[in-house]
Amino acid sequence: MLVDTFGRVATDLRVSLTDRCNLRCSYCMPPEGLDWMPSPSMLTDDEVVRLVTVAVGLGVREVRFTGGEPLLRRGLVDIVTRVGRLQPRPTMSVTTNGIGLDKAAGALRSAGLDRVNVSLDTLDQARFVTLAKRDRLADVIAGLKAAAQAGLEPVKVNALLMRGVNDDEAPALLRWCLQRGYELRFIEHMPLDAQHAWDRSTMVTGTQILAALHAEFDLVADSPEHRGSAPAQTWVVDGGPGRVGVISSVTQPFCGSCDRVRLTADGQIRNCLFATTETDLRTAMRSGAGDGELGAMLSSALWSKKAGHGIDDPTFLQPSRPMSAIGG
């Protein structure tokens, strides 16, 4: 098992397939974009599948493919197909901005993908352009519809609210998702932007989001048993069956039950989203390391996982990598 010194067991592997993205969301990167990873440094499809195989052999039961934007990875369908053949077969999902999902959803479902998480922060076209610097709202909505039609359910929607930009849209986003059978998750803004411009004083907190929702909906909290190790605390809306979740990573951290580990697109293991150190599996693999050695490196990386992200600690340092280069 992938266990750390606090007894937490990692069963959820987040695999970043690229740091590239076709949006420029202001909470992630500057309008001009970033210098992308050079192609030779990125894992090949075979290398991705090999490292996922090693992780599954060590107890990983859920694999989520992330980015950047994972739909930009040409080998995505093939990777999903091959990972789906592993025994035991892990549950597979993709976190995406939804652009191109209308064309890819059917192939991904046929390849074995179980579900998707799609980012959607606003229903207003002008605001979408302000936030993402691209006029692609219609494409995201089309991607969500295609995912549901392909059976990639439950279709989950991730929304991040920014003060003075879209913080008034919580009820509208929830109502829109409930009407379509999507499961909405609000995520607190975390210090993972490339610009290092995050400011806690301007963050919309989970408590504030819930207050806005309570004003228009009847919310009943799910039991802790229903949550398990999931990052979102969920509520039944208006008697059900619809639910809404809030991921309060900053104000109500869930580090004590964290079961996640991350593999970056260039083959680095990160035992925490906010880790300041990484374990280089790519170099070891390309130097001839066997699966046993790679597994030992992965286990060692998890063993040194800290108790929590430490955002409230005066010594906290934001990771040098932005979210787009870490994977969600």
C-alpha cells in the first residue's frame, strides 16, 4: 500500500497528461499563457501507462486524468483503453474544461472512461470571456451535454467563484445544473496561480457560498459516512435527488483523510497538491529502473507526506509549479 507516516493510504492517482490549455482562466495563468513543457521532457503514452500500472499494483483504485487540458493529449483515448485493461481495473475519470468533449465523449466512454468533471465558472458569455480570455462557453455547454448522452455519469461540474467577478452566480449555477442532472461542486480559490496573485482576503469561502445557496434552496447535509475521503462536503437540495458539494480546501482543509497522489506530465510524483518537493520517476525509468524500483520510489515519496498543506502557517510557500503544471 501507499501509506504515509500518519496512516493515510493513497488510493487515488491524479495523472496530468499535459500542462497545455486552450483557456487562460485568470485564477490559473496570465492572458499570454505560459512556457509549456518541452515535448522530450513529457512522459510518452507508454510511460504513463507503465507508471499507472505500478501505482495500481500498490493499491491505487481510482485514476483521474488531468492537465492543463487533458483533451489536448492526442493519446488520451488509447491511454484510457490500456489503463482500463489493468487488473484490478481502476475507476477512471477526466477533469476537463469541456472544450472538445462534444466530439470525444463517445470515444472516451467506449474506451472505458467512467465519468467526467467539467469546469464551468459562469453561465454568462461576457463573464466567461473575462475569466477565460476565450469565447468558448457554448463549447463547454455542448461538451457537458455530450458527456451525459454518452453515459459519463454522474457528470460533475466544478465552479470557482471570484469576488467581484462571478460571486453572485452560485444559485444560478446550481439551478442550471439541477435542471440537467449535473452534480455541481464549488471549489474555494487556492494559491496555485502562475502569477502568485492569490489573496485570501478576496477569496469567496465555502461558508459564503453556502449562505448564498441557503437563501434560495433547502439544503440538508449528507452524513460524514457518505463523504468518506472525498474532498467535497455535500448537501441534498430541496429534498433530492439533486446534490451540491463544496470543496473548502483553504478554510476547512480535509488533509487528515487525503487519499491522493499526483503524477505530473513530466513524470514527477507529488504527494500533496502544495508540495514543494517532487520525486523524479521519469529519469529513473528512462535510466532503466524496473517496476519494483519505481514502486519503491513511489512508496518512499508517499511516506514523507506532511500532515497538511499548511496554508495558514506563516512559513507557507506557494508551490513553484502552477495548477496547470501539477494537475488537479
